[in-house]
Amino acid sequence: PAYNEAATIVDVIHELRATLDDIEILVVSDGSKDATASLAREAGAIVVEVIENRGTGGALQEGFRWGAAHGVQRM
């Protein structure tokens, strides 16, 4: 989950890719009003945008729903 993390989201995605081989990264932009979603997409992440901020728990649930709907085996 990410809320208004435009300043750091690209670095986080790059660090994950450098640390973990061959992974898909899902970012749930939890009502962000900044460029979090677009920057995460540009950095190669899959992005789910939630219109209204739901908090960490709600954003995690949205990510799990997305994963289940797309056949993700491990999260």
C-alpha cells in the first residue's frame, strides 16, 4: 500500500527489484493525491488505484483481492 509516496516509490520499487529476482510488484495507491500511481507504473509496477483512502488494512485487502482475481499463487 502507498499513500502520497511520490517522493520515495520509485526508489522502493528499484530496491525491491535489485534484492528479489524475477518478481512482479503490486502497488496499491490508496487514495493518493500525488503522482504515486503514475511513477510506480513508470518504474514497472502493477498499480491498483483506490479512489478514497482506506488505510493500510483496506489497501492490503484490495491488493489481496487483486492477487486472488489474477491467479497469484504467493503474496
